Amino acid sequence: MTTVPMSGRRAQAARNDEVILDAARDVFVADPGAPIAAVAQKAGVGISALYRRYPSKEELLSKLCLDGLLVYVGIAEQANAELDAGADPAETFTTFMRRIVDADTHSLTQRLAGTFHPTQEHNRNAVRAGELNQHLVDRLLEAEVVRPDLAVADLGLVFEMIAAIRFGDDERRGQLRHRYLALLLAGLLLPEASPLPGPAPYPGEFAGRWIKTP
């Protein structure tokens, strides 16, 4: 399939959009209550140019979280495809966890849940992510490479715990996140470990955070 190159104006618009989204992620992960003007300032664009692309802060937050969700879905699809192709389950799980940590999708979840009204596209992809997670965990349990009491909902909180490490520069933050991911993986990949205290998150405990309050 041949890709039709974008015109100069469209290519510039795409670059501007990427700059805006990168700036918005940095600004709102640091402070979800920051004004949209802070995004324009960090991106180096005029506020009118930003509003032409995203008429409201809520639309910008919505776009950020949808993009993060799509990244998660893509990584989960890749892990399931690798298992289907005969990859080692323990290695596939470890690689999946590392890819999600590197993508840092859960910083968005942690900081932006409840700040906008999810759309049907958000909900559809959230369902897809849940299905992929369930399929992955079922395969891992069947292969007996993870502890038998691992629940799908445990993964979300593991990723959020890792995402809570936000100090240091990018390199140091990455080192620390992977250090503590390794410690957590040691507990997940040991089926003979003692039972976990307390139940996994209940249905609705995650989803309830996305209900925007007045």
C-alpha cells in the first residue's frame, strides 16, 4: 500500500498537534488543574491556535486519554499475538509489563480520571483493553507461570504504583520504575508464594473514577 504524503500545510499541522499533545501531557500530568494557557505556553503556540485545534480543555484531556488507551490496547494485542505464535509465556508477560511501564499510560489514568466525560470511543476501547487483559491473564494462569490468585484488576494498580514514581529526570525515573517493576514481577511470577491478603479491586472500582464530578 502506498502512503500519500501530506502537503506542507497538513504536515505542519500534524507536527503542531504533536507538540501540543506532548506539552499537554507534561502540563496536566504535573497538575490536572492547570489552565489550558499553560499548555499553549509550553508548546510555544498561540492560545488561539490551540483553541482552533481543541476548543476546550475537556476535549484536550479526552484526546490525551484516548491516545493513551489506544497505546495500551496495541501493546496488549501484541502480547496476545506473541502468545498465539508460541512465545514463552513468562517472557511475554515480562515484556508486556515493561512495554506498558515505558509507555507510561497509567500516569494519565492516575492523574486525569474524572476530569472529563468519557466518549463512546473511550468506553469501546476500555472494553477492548479489558478483554485483552483477561485473555492474557487466562493464558498465563493456564501456563502456570503466574501466581494462581492473580486477578486482571491487579494489573491496573500495579501499573499505577509504578507510574507514581515521578521524580528525577527521564533516565533516572525510568531506572527506578523498572527496578520496582522487577520487584513486583518477582511476586507475580511465583505461583508458590503465600496467598495475597484481601481481594483484588471490585468491578466498578476502576470505572467509577472516570465519572466526572461537578
